[in-house]
Amino acid sequence: MSVAHERTDSQDVSSLLAFFGITFAIAWGILGFYIFFNDLAVRLFGPISGSHPGFFLAVWAPAIAALLIVARQEGRSGLRRFLSRLRLWRAPPRWWLFILVALPCVFYLGAWIKGAPLLGPLSEQGVSVLLLTLGLMVFLGPIEELGWRGLALPLLQRYMAPAWAGILIGAVWGIWHLPAFYLSGTLQSEWAYLPFFFGNVCLSVIVTPIFNASRGSILVPMVYHLQLINPFWPDAQPYDTYLLAGVALAILVIFRRSLFTRASAVTEVIPPRAGTVGGR
């Protein structure tokens, strides 16, 4: 059973291929339908937007894939234990400070370098609108972490050092977003793709030691993800990407001993039952 402790290499590979296949099939299928058959898609389901149910389904694709794989291989008990990782919140204080304080500072510093208004979103939209948007965001990007860090990262860390696993997931993560850049009505349609792709790789590298330090928490990466899309932060593009690239490089250097060896890598997808000895 590849996602649990008793597994074979071929089963792990099968689980990863199934995860990536389902993730891309759902997201690219929905967004591709709108790209190549837009008139029909709009007629049937309405125009796509960031609040469209189809967009939610596409964004949730990694989570859907992970839940399907875990449920199929381990049943309800395994699924409950997988979701119990949402209750893991303990991480070294430095990482919580980084997520809650340093990340917002990156966006404010980037906006200051850019010359953009530091309180732009607040003054333009007001607190109530931003709070509603934040509530919407909670159920978008952070849900992806059930798949990317919930399933894919621990499986990959069984075979490669965390740094390489983080880079690989970041690259796949970036490619997975590609259709949104060709679809009007999505936020990404206004951005340049290559800086976004590079930024995804950097963001994945940054969250990897946070994930391992939290002993496989899914909750902590979800909070990290929410901070990245928090509507309260000012527009700092592309300087936020440059700054986050610097942060990623610093993390690779500072934590090189743990990032380039699998000694402290979390490899459990499903925590062991109480009273049993944990494994891979």
C-alpha cells in the first residue's frame, strides 16, 4: 500500500503518477474546455471567473486526487488518519514568525521598491470587501496543499532529498497553472508566465523545510499558502518574486544539511495508528 508504511517502490510510483494524472486531468480538462470551446462552455456553464464553481473544482484538483488515492488504497480509516494531519499545528516558532510576519513584509517591501501604494487594496476596496475575498481565498489555494504537501511531497521524499523534491513539485505546480494564463476571467491571465513559474519553484522550496519541521502538517502549509494570496497585501509584482527567490536561496544555504539529505525528511502520508510503530 504505497501511501501507508508497507509499500513497494512501484506502488509509490503508481500513486504519484495517479496523483499527477488526476490533478492535471481535472484542472486542464475544465480550463481547456473553456480555452478551446469557449462559446459552448459559456453557453452551458456561464463565463469562467475566480468565483466560478468550475474554477473551484479545477483549483481543488490536487486535493481531490489525493483524497481519491488515499481512500481507494486505505479506506475510511486511512482517510481519517490522513486528514488528522490537518490538526498538526506545532512548528518551530521561527517558522510561524516567518509565515505570519516575514511573508507580509516581503510584499510590503516589494511594493515599496515598486512605488506602489502600500495600502492600495485597503483604500480601493475597503475592509469588508477584503474580508469577504479573504474568506473566499481560504477555500481556494490552501486546499491544494492536501495534494502537493499532503501526498506528493512525502512520497517524493522517500526517494530524493527535500530540496530536489521541493523543486520538482514547484515545477509541476507551475506547469499545472499554465492554462489559467490563456483564459480571460482568471487573475493569472494578466500575469507573465515565466516569472510565475519561477516563483512557484521558489515558493515550493521555501515551504519544504517548514513542512518537515512541522512533522508533516498539512495545516501549516495551508496557512503559508493563504498568506501568499492574502488580498490585504499590496501589489508587489514582480519584486515580490525577486525577494522570494532570495529567500529561497537563503533557505537552501542555511538549511542545506537537512534539505540535501533525507535524514529528517517526512515520508509518512498516513500517520500510524495509535500504539503502532511508525514507518515510511
